[in-house]
Amino acid sequence: MPAPIQKTKKAPSIKRKATAAFAFFLVLAAYFYIQNNGVTVTQIEVSSRKIPEAFSGYKILQVSDLHNKSFSEDQVNLTEKMTRIKPDVIVFTGDLVDSKRYSEDEAVTLARKSRSIAPVYFVTGNHEWLSGKYSSLEKKLKKAGVIVLRNEAVELSKGPDSVRLMGIDDPAAESGGYNEPAVAEKGIRLAGGEEKSDYTILLSHRPELLQVYAKYNVDLVFSGHAHGGQVRLPFIGGLIAPNQGLLPKLTVGKHTSKDTTMVISRGLGNSVIPVRAGNQPELVVVSLRKNGQD
């Protein structure tokens, strides 16, 4: 009886391998494109008995860490999203520019178009100071109608009520990388942070200084700087952040210490690390709510 004929498996052809590899890289490229260009909108509610009645429902739109990034020509894709949010006020929390590849055009365009949506307030990040060209940017932002807060405070009014908005320079303006908590404290004191007041909001680029903000009983802080940890892993969170190192704790969302609530934006652009993963660019919208108790 003749031996049975054994069929041999054909190895995948070079063409099939090339097609599979191309499809894989196409999917990977699409993933990273979305991760670095698809802007998400995160809604956060902050409630307190100290929030005045007229400010219940007040919407604050936070924009942070642009780092020269463009979202289509003249920032149209980004500002259309911002317009649909219908914010009462817009706050820029630093690093509109990038010190490694300095350009003002993207930041100034965004500032000018944002000002047509709502009043805009700005504080510096470390990159504004590290660029050595901040004075030029500040002049252009002011010309665009942005209110620059440098260790000072203003009153935001709505109807018969008001809240206090403070803004401080990033510690890089003075510290040279040393004793940053002390520099931030100095900024808060110059802005009147030791004075007793009603509901107080602080714009400060650095989230790792939460304990400093809590020391002065600031009610609400807006920060950026951490870029969401750059790469976000399931069940772990952010992988790395400046001034916090590996597996940082303060990279995104809402955090509390004592009576202080801090909101951290993942930001919009990139700097030293050029890509994001699991961590899309973000606009943050905080809605204030008055309640009967803290």
C-alpha cells in the first residue's frame, strides 16, 4: 500500500507579509495621529458653599501647554470646539510656547481667536521663561486682548456677585530651578493670597506644588505642566512628568488637599517627549456649583 501523501503548509508569501506589515503600521500611525491631534473635552464639576449664587453654573474653560502646536490653519479646529463650549471665561495656564523650538504665531493666533469667545486670562509656564523671549510674547498677548496675571489678582463679576482670580508667575521666572515652592509662595503673597476673601481661584502652572496652594486656603487651582504623564497606562496612570519623575501622582483631573481643589489639564502639545499615548490633548471645562455644604 502506498504511503499517504503529506501536504506541506505553504509559507506566507512575501506579498502577504508586506501587506500585513503595511496594515499594522497604518493602524499604528492612525492611533498615534489621533492620540496627538484628537482634542477631547473633559467636563469637571466643582461645588462649594462658598461659591456665590450667581456663579452656580459658571463655566471656566482651561487651555494649557500648547507648546506651539497648531490644530489646523489658524487653530480653527481647536477654537471651533472652544466656541461650542460657550465658556464664561477662558484661562491659559502656561507653556503656550516651547523653548526648544520657539514660535509665537500659534500662541498669539489662539489667544486672539479665544478672546472673541470669552474673556481670557493667562499665567506663564516654565517654557515662557526658559525661552528668554517672554517679554515679546507678553506684549503680543496683551495686544490680542488677553489679561496677563503676574503675581496679581482681579475680580470676576457676575450679576451682584464676584469671585477672586489670582495668577502667579511660574517659578522658573526667578528660581533657576531651585526652591520653587518658596518662589510660588512669594507669588501668592504678592497676589494677596494671605488676605481673607470669598471664593478664590488660582492659576498656577505647577501641579506638584499643591501643598503650597493648600497652605494659603485657595479654593480652586488650575494647573498643567505634567502633560498627563505623557504615556498613560491602564490601571497605572501617567508614566512620567516633569518635577515628579516616574509614575507621578498629579497629572490629570481633580485633586484635593485640605480645603483646596486642584484641576490639572493634560494639555494640548508636546515638548521634550514628542508623542503621547493613551493621553489625547485636552480642553478642560470646570462648572462651578453652589451647594449647602463643602
